[in-house]
Amino acid sequence: MTTYSRQPRRGGLRRGEAASGWLFTAPMIILLGLFLVIPVLMALWVSFSDWGGRGSPFSGSVNFVGFKNYSTLLSGGGLAEQDFGTALKNNAWYVVLVVPLQTALALFLAVMVNRQILRGRGFFRTAFYFPSVTSSVAITVLWLFLFNSTGAVNKALSYLGVVGPNWFNDPAGIFHFGATSGPAFLEKSTALGVPLWDWIGGPSVAMFALILLAVFTTSGTFMLLFVAALQNLGGDIQEAAMMDGATGWQRFWRVTLPQLRPTLFTVLTLGLIGCWQVFDQIYTGTQGGPAKTTMTPAYLSYTSSFVNQSWGQGAAIAFILFVIIVFFTLFQRWVLRERAVSKRRMRQYTVATTAATSTPVAPAMAAGAAADTGEENER
Amino acid sequence: MQRRTRWFTAGALAIAGALALTACGSGFSGNSSGGSTSNGLTKSSKPLTVLIGSSGDAETKAVDSAVADWSSSSGTKATVTVASNLAQQLSQGFSSGKPADVFYLSTDQLAGFASNGSLLAYGDKLANKSDFYPSLVQSFTYNGKFYCAPKDFSTLGLIINTDMWKAAGLTDADIPTTWAQLETVAKKLTTPKHVGLAIGGEYARIGAFMTQAGGNLMNATSTKATADTPENVAGLTEVKKLLNAGTLKYAKDVGAGWGGEAFGKGLAAMTIEGNWITGAMSTDFPSVKYQIAELPAGPAGKGTLQFTNCWGIAADSPNQTAALKLVEKLTSASDQLAFSKAFGPMPSIKSAAAEWKTANPMLVPFLNGADYAKGVPTAKGSADVVTDFNSKLESLATSDPKTILAAEQTNLEALVK
């Protein structure tokens, strides 16, 4: 407040500035308001109404129904709940597998193409980034051909003596390992209308092919973010660590990775949001099949609105998805927050530093390296 | 404090301005049908828009020329638009209050659009109403009102690869007329190279077995769930039996997208498909010789499923009178026979049957099916249940038909409550 109070309230030389400020931002505010804020608010209203898809959702014949649409989805006990549960299950496994895999792969590729000794770095960078700039529809179609039951992937597997699955038509959960039915207590107890046995079954073989697709396409994008971050890191810390005798492995985990924390957060967040919203691949590729194992909340929201005319439910799914994404983003922020060095690790340094009579030690250094310097100082 | 109020005012202004802009679009007017009305139908000089979901160039051209003919004789302008995603484009039209006047409408969408009031129930005003097959009229009746004129229809038949048939030493006398005979020929036709019978693993094919046993998912008017009847169990059990014998396989399990593809590629000696297979065979697999037979009878006699679309007219159309005239012309015998010639479906009116049979001697079994064909459920939300049913049918070989049907019974009962 104090910083602003120095400015004259009104009048004076800067009189017109606020007005022109608003004027310059107005186009964007109007565009965002018109195409983002208002539609979102309208959808929120629809999710609480019985609007059937004809005419305005604000007309007199549309009624407020409270949380009816939400309760049908979350505790209705009918097909709507089962479908929503199945969609959540599918997408949860998708997220659980895609986000870590694509982040790890992106980081690995970034470290590789960032190495000074690698010849033709530009070529590799372009090659890895290429899938990201190709349209997702084109890649999905390519994937459908590759993972056909008689496609290239199964052909390649056959050279290894493996009979490949009928990828996009196989609804079996990969963590069921071929078992068709589970123990009774897992089959009987359900969450959101879906038996626990199905929840723990992992993604279906078909979904797994889509997981590979997502990792293949998005790791290039995130590689680029990591490369940018890596190039911003100063070489001096690396050198210092090298001088202290840290191995390449230690330098990566103890020096490079901690410095990449902000980028890591960005990549994980973007990956998480993208994964919960997966739609294109389902719409163009599998339409939710086989046996609904590639149905995702985003796709379910589309079909319940446009195909079934259950617009309220479709909008409600979208908002539940919104809450899920916000929750996981906050959770991730909490996990990746800057933390004080833990007591256990601190103890390692204190042992070394007391021996070294108050020599300042870079906290990023490995404990062993710290002990070495301490000895040198004693001499 | 003052900053905050100013922010608030600015935000409110922005939202109000944007709201005003949306209102200017006039997209959300409650009732946009202008003009005078005669016998409950709107009438004006506005041109008509026709929205179709086309199977290809042949269909687009045929509809285009039929509509153009009507346009020049009636003096009302009409344009045909091909939708890339019919359900989505219809929904957008209805919610904006400016829908297409006349459009294709499938049986599973009827209930959704009829219940929110988007459709004009004009069936009883049709001059040729009594000419339509009654079972088709039933498919487009919702809440006791005949909504729209059936455009055309298809039934399922047994498609047989004649070369494989002869190679297995079978003759015309062996064409199966009962389930037992079907089992026998399917076994004879199964070789290491191809399976006897390949079908899509979904209700739209397997359901035929349920009707042959005397059942179906819902009753004829889609007002009562009849999924868990012993008849349906018998139908599914028969399919399960064939699956486990290895003489019947789902198309996807032989690496094909649908039954027609499996059949055309020679992966199966027989398949169960509808009229549309003739188009695919002539364009994609012209060298395969085949013949068409009626589906074998089950314990309750002959049975097949029929699929149909209708010409919907929008409740918000400003010129319903002209739209009705157009639909009457498009469902006339001459137009339907022209459509049939161009892209294959069967005329939805009885008066065109004889001529159609002489024109298509090979396809007669499909039209014979019209006598005993049953429709798919049309209750609101039944498409979802069918999808769910399909997902369970994929594992029919290893699961219990009774359990599957009991689950669908519960789902269907929830719809008609």
C-alpha cells in the first residue's frame, strides 16, 4: 500500500495513465472474458442445472437442480457412476505411468543432447523434438497402424519370439498378468461403481499403447525445457564439484538436479495437467474402447453432452476434473517445495565441519568430499 | 481499499460488456421461429438447410440432386450440408436456436433430442404415413408420438464366401436355416487359414441371436427392459458356444476392424453384416465372390436386427411446412429407389419393395428380413447401456451370459423408471 500512496490520487501529470492502461488491456480482457471466463461460468451453471441442450441455458424453462448432476456421477449407483469411475481409473493409471516416464525420458534426453562431446547435437535435438510438433491426430493414426495386431510392432516382437498382443483391442489390465478374475473380496467391493480388482488392474493393453504414444510425443517438448534450463546452469559449480572429486553420477544427482527444481516443477505440472485432459488420442483413436478401458473423463464429458444430451452431467464431469487437477498441482507444489536440509543429512556436514574448524562448505557437496577438505585444512 | 473497489468495478464492467456482446449475437433467443403457422406448422419463405451425415460421394450426390429437384419444382431454396460429426453439429444447432431444418437422425439420438423439445413430431402429418414398415415407425416413436419419417433401413444377413463354401464341399442345400446347421457349416468352413464365421463383437450383430431366441434388450416400444430373459440368455449362450468351439471369432481377433473387412480379406468364410457390406465389397474387395442368405432361425424362429435413420425436422425451423413437403418427396418410392441405387440401403416404404427386389435380386434376403426384424432400443440413455453391453460382450467367451444380462437389466430399468 505504501508504495502506491506516493502517487498522486488523481490529477497531475499522470492523470490519463490509468485510463490508457485499461484501454490497452481492454482487447485482451474482452477476448478472455468472452471466450474463457463467461463460457466457464456458463458451464458451471449448466453443471447445476437440468439444461437439455436446446436454446439458452439461461431461459426460464431451465431449472436449478443443486448437486444432482454431481451426485449422480459420484454416488448415483447407476451406469453414469460406473462410467465415471471407469474413466477416472483409466486416467489415473495413465497419469501415474505417463508423468514419471515422460519426465525421466525428457531429462535423460536433455542431459544427453546437452553434452559438449556429442557430435551433431542439433540433429538429435530436432529429431527428439519432432514428434511434439506433429499433429496428435496424425501420430495417433500412425500408432494405430504400428500397434495393429499384424502391425510393425508385433512383427518386430515376433523376431524376438514374442507373440505380441492385439494392442488396441485388448481390454486386459496389464497388472492382472492374464488373470481373468480376482479374489472375491476385490471383486465384490467397489469404489465409484468399479470393483477394486479393476482399480488395481492397471491400464489395459490398449491404454498402455496410448501411454507409450504420450511418452513418445511429449518427452521432446519437455526435453526442450530441460535443455534450456541446463544451459542456464553456470559451469563453475560443476567445476567446483569436479575439483572436490564428485563422480559424474554424484554431480548429476547432487548438483545438477537440485538446480533444475523450478523446471522440474514446470514439467511435472504441465505433464499432469495434459495427462488429466487427454482427449485427442481417444477421440481419433479408440473412442473409449476396448471395453471402455481407454475412456477418460474428458472424453466421457464430451460423449455425455454431445451424444447423450446429458449436458449437466457433462459439465459436472469437467468441473470434477478441474478440482482433481488443481488438487494434484497443489499437492505437487507441496512435495517439491524448498526444504531446509534434513537433520540426518545436516549431521554429516556438522561432523565434517567441526573437524575442519569452521571452514565454510558448499552444502551441495558430497559428504565424502567435505571430509577430504577438512583433512587438508588440518595439515 | 479504493484500489480494490476500482478493480471490482472494472471487472464487473468487463463481464457486463462481454455479456452484452453475447446477447448481441442473438444466439440464445428462446423462440426464433417466425412467420405464420398453418395446422401447427411454421410457414415462411425462408430457404431450407439440409444437414446429412454422408457415407461418401455417392450418397452426397444423390441427396444433393434429389433436394435440387424438389427445390426447382417447389420454388423454395434448399441447400445440403454434409456434417463431419452429425451428432455434434446437431447439438450445436439446437442449443444456438438456429438448427438445420431437415437432417438425418439416428434411432439412438431420437430420445435425447425429442425429450429436450428440439424435434418436431410430424410423423402423423405425413401423407404417406401408412406406407412405412410398422417396425420402422415404432423405432421413431417416442412417448407415443411418431416423430420422423424413416429415411431407409438395413437388416442383417449371412454373407457367404462362395469359393470357400465350395472348397469345403458345401452346396446351396447346406445354407444354414437353424443354429445346429450353422454350427456344422461354421465348423466345416474353419481351416487354419480362415475361421468359419467372423462378426463384430457387439450387440448390433450378436443381438440377432437374441432375437432368434425370441428376446431383445427392450420391448418393441422401448418402454420395458427385457434384458435378463431366458431367451436372451439362450441367444448369448449360442454365441458363446460357437466362440468356444473356435468356429466363430470376433473381427478384431482376426485383425480386422469389422466383419466386412475380415470377410473381404478372406480371414473368414462367413460374416453377419447388413446391406452396407455390398458397397465395401465392390470398392475394396471386388474379386471376392459372395452370396447373401437370411440368418438362420433360432428356437423362436427367424430373427434379425434392423438399423434405420429418419429425416428429422427441427422444432425451431421457420419453414416446417416446406420441410414436411421435402421429406414427403425424399421418402417417395422414386426417390428412395434412386437412393438405393446410388448407395445401397433399402426403401422404408412397402410400395417400393417389389420394384427393389427385381432391381436387386441378390439382396432379396435383406428385404425378406424386414418381416421379422427387431429394432434396437431407443429409450433415452439406451445408447450408453448398449456401449456398456458391447464392452462386456468382448469377453463373452469367458464370462457368464446371465451375469452380463442381469447388469444390463439394471441399467435399462434405470432408464424407463
